[in-house]
Amino acid sequence: MLSPKFFIDTLGGQGINFFAGVPDSLLKNICAYIADNLDEKHNIITANEGAAVALAAGYHLATGKVGCVYMQNSGEGNAVNPLASLTDKEVYHIPVLLLIGWRGRPGIHDEPQHVKQGKITTGLLNVLGINYEVLNKEEDFAKRQIEKAINSIRTTGEAFALVVEKDTFDSYTLQNVVKNDLTLAREEAVQMVAKSLDKNDVVVSTTGMISRELFEYREAAGEGHQNDFLTVGSMGHASQIALGIALQKPDRNVFCFEGDGAVLMHTGSMAITASKKPGKFYHVVFNNGAHDSVGGQPTVALDIDLPAIAKAVGYPSVFSVDNQNDLAQLLPKITSFPAPVFLEIKVKKGNRKDLGRPTTTPIQNKEALMNFLNK
């Protein structure tokens, strides 16, 4: 495997020392090393992958240098627009180095949401006309690939991608961990909200730990999973799935469980939700200021006022709690407030190590929910 230090030093030797992107589980070691060894001007964790490409473009316009954009392959979708209409040689012809974690590579077992993306990862690069190399795990070979990538970028002025398989980088633990003094665990908060729901209420939960914690709560409580849509992929889109349900089923309470990283990724969706005035929509954001599912890298969510944003875009009822007592007092009356309701629950980072994954397939989950909704 490759040492994160070797990789970053090799890029630095080629003049690349600006990074932007969204952390990925396959890249968590390299992302952690970057976070510990580069300052905030040279490593920016963006709201989404398309924004990272735009940042790298702005960096190039200002400096003439090449930036590196890191992402999970699921983020290719967010990045296609600026890669095709901004950096492409037929538009502004702006060079960028892409570092893409290859979840769901064919032949390697992965979670359902990564299977299709794994199959089309390199195909999308081909469609975009972006040359790539699958990064080798041997240092000498990898060094030659990096040199090839940079030479290609300098010669053509176009993007080049390094595609990263599982276990490419040696382990590295983030040292500069941003800690908060919050005491409420996210899983406890998820359980409290789920326990307060009526038997006819619907939950749309976001990708990552929140859906896993909700699934395990239902299992432990001996309940079915028909009330819940577990959005195992499509980060940032859970609220609009929930809105689509709420508008068509106005008699149902619809709860959206989101994380702070997901909300930041597509914050504009909050404005659409508020503008449609769904009468029984409850937007619950579990905010720990971190991308917990992919290594714990920070978000800006604890440094900004998410409830104020919700209020500004038109949510009539907005709340924020950071402890068990306040949450317990609010939950019994949450559905009595004018909707849509926005509830921020500030929680501490981390999760238990033995947290399981859903044992139902996405299609089974979908069919159970649709049957439940149409009873």
C-alpha cells in the first residue's frame, strides 16, 4: 500500500499543493493526512464535488497552477456539470487533477448503492474525455503514474483522474480532530425521535450512519421497516424524496432524518421545501459538524446557524436542541407546530463500532414502504 506522506509529497514535488473535495471512505487516510499537513487555504472540504471542481478552477485562474479534487465515485454525478461545461477543453480549458475513490468496483463486494456507480466510474471518465489511471499500490509504479498524469495535464491543459481502489493507502489517523463539548449521542437522538413517532408516520432517512442507526432501532424494538425509506445513496437528496411523499400524502406526517453534511451538500432544497408549504413535514437534522461515515472530517455546520437559514427560506417553525432533556420535552408536541418544521439536534461525533447495516435490500425497502403508503 501507499504511504499518504509519499503520495502527497510526490504531488507536491510536481507542484500540486491545493486540494478541495468531499471526503470518501476509500480516501479517508489520504484526506486525514491532507487535513493534518495542509492549512485551510490549501485544503477545502466543499459542500459537494461540483463545487470542488469550481474551486480548483478558480485556483487555477488566480495562480496558473493545478488543483487536486478528491471525491468518492458517487460524487462524479455532482462533478459532471463543471467538468463538461467549465473545465473542458471546448469551454474554458482548465486543468485539474481528480482523485476518485472507486467504490463498487466490479468483482469486489460492496454495498448496493455503490454497485451501479462502480460499473460506470471509468465509463463516465471516458464519456467526459478524461484520461485516467487506476493508482497502483506500489510506490515506484504509482510515482510513474503520477508523473504521467501531471505531464498529461501540462501538455494538454486538460483534466486527468487517478482512480483509487480499496486498500490503496496505508492507515493514517486524523490528528487535528475538531472536538465539540456536546453530550447527546446521535444514535440516542435517532432512537428518541423514532420512538416518539406515530404508527402511521413516515421517515425518509439520509445516507450513512443515520439510516443504519434507524434500521437497528427498528430491529431492537421488534418493529417492521415499512415506515422508513432508507436513502442508502444519493447524499443530500433525502429531503426532496420526503417532500415528494409529503405532497402526495398530505394526511401523513413525513419526517426527514438528515445529517449536516447532507444538508450542506444541497442546501437549496430547503428553500423548495419551504415554498411548497407541506402541512405535515418535519425536517430533523442531526448535526455533529462532521462527515462521520467517511472518517470524521469536519463540516462547517456547527459554525453556522442552520435554523436561521431554515427560518430565512420560509420554515414557519424552527428549533434547535443539544441535550436529551430539551429534546424529550419538544418531541411530544413537535407535530402541533405549523409545518414545515425544522429541528436541529446537535450531537457529538462518533458511533459505536459494531453498528450494523440494513439486512433488507433497497428494492425490498421500497416495496414495503409503497405498500405501507397505499394502505
